[in-house]
Amino acid sequence: MLISFVICLLTSCASKKDVVYFQNAGTFETLVEKNNFIPKFKVDDLVSIHVSTLDNEASVPFNLFRGAQEGGITPQQVDYLIDGQGEIDFPVVGKLKIAGLSPEETRVLLRDRLSEYLKDPIINIRLRNFSVTVLGEVRSPGTYPVIGEKITILEALGLAGDMTIKGQRENVMVIRDFDGTKVYTRINLTDKDALSSPVYYLTQNDVVYVEPNRSAITSSALDNRATIAVSIASVLITSTVLLITRN
């Protein structure tokens, strides 16, 4: 029994190299981020677009609202769903292809298309369905909404309470969807070069999966063997008791 306990204790321990982020970053070393990530819209994104000008009446046709302002109820602005062709149907202007464009590129496109109707329009654009899912060896797995246009994989792990001691930090997987095509990318968070990874910044609906490390797998295997051993022992004891009772 004592030997089994010692084996479990040794196999469940993780070394420093298994749990420390950015291990090869030197003391007082300045890391210059070279990851020029720009968020892009995708098919099935829900986008909020509000157009305003100094002349409020002129901009009314370019903003869709649901419900009338009656009885103190404020009408809600209608968001735009990017269809399978990467387009939205914008009032007056018609079809606009914005999948693959950044919010700023979309703003420039809209400003150009609205120039014949409005003078110096102010265009506010926001992604409404930005969320990421974090699964596996983290403290609080789940799907988390994102406020803003950017989130790093470290921030996503922070939302999920960070990895447990059993999480494999050098081989975290990010599953990304590109218009129906799934792309699987691995990132090593123990290496400072992770800052340059294409998945260091997450995009909408990304899934981050943290695999269990070797100690977790070994511990699980030992737990299963212990459970089986206890079950066998229980059967043997029960059988022995029945034989003795009958005799």
C-alpha cells in the first residue's frame, strides 16, 4: 500500500519545465511583438453597423431598427448577418461583401458607397458574436464572450481560470474555422516565440484545447488500475465470505 502511494505521488508531480510559460525569456529581456494581427470578418458573423452624420434625418434610412418607440420602449438596432457568400444586405446601398475584410476596411468601403448620399458619415462597426471556447485541463472550461476586437490565447486562458497543473503547456491546440474548413494549429506556451504564432491572437469562435500532460495520464491510468484492483478484491472477499458462511 505504501509503495503504491509513493508511486502515485512521484508520477503526479510536474517539473518546472512542464508548467512555466515563456521559459526562454531572459530577465529584463525586451520582447518586441512582431505579430501584426488584424481581425477579419467571417461568414456567419453578426455585425453591428451604425451610420450617423451632422444631419440626423439624412442618416435615418441607413440604420435599421426593430420595434417602434412607444410606451417608453426604445427600438433596437438590427444587426447584419454575413451570409454564405460573405455579404450583407445594407439599406439603400444593397449587397456588400465584407467577409475577409477588417472593421477598418469595411468602414472605408461603406464610406465610399455612402459618399453619394451622405456628407462625412461617421460609421461605427462592431462584431456582435465574438466568443472563444476553452476546453480541457483548465479550471473553468466554457465559452466566453469577448469585449473588443482582439484577445490573446493567454487572455482566453485567463478567462477560464488558467491551466491546471495537469495541463500540457507546450502543445496547446487551437481549432479555427475558415468558412466551414477546420484548421488545427499547435502552440508552445513555454517558448517566447509563441508571441509570433498565428494563433497567439484568437479569432471569433476559436476553440482552445489544453491536453493533459504525462503525469495526468499516468495518474489516471493508476487510478483506473486501483479501481479495478479494488473491484476484484471486493469480489474475492465476498466470494470467500459466502464460502465460509455456507460451510
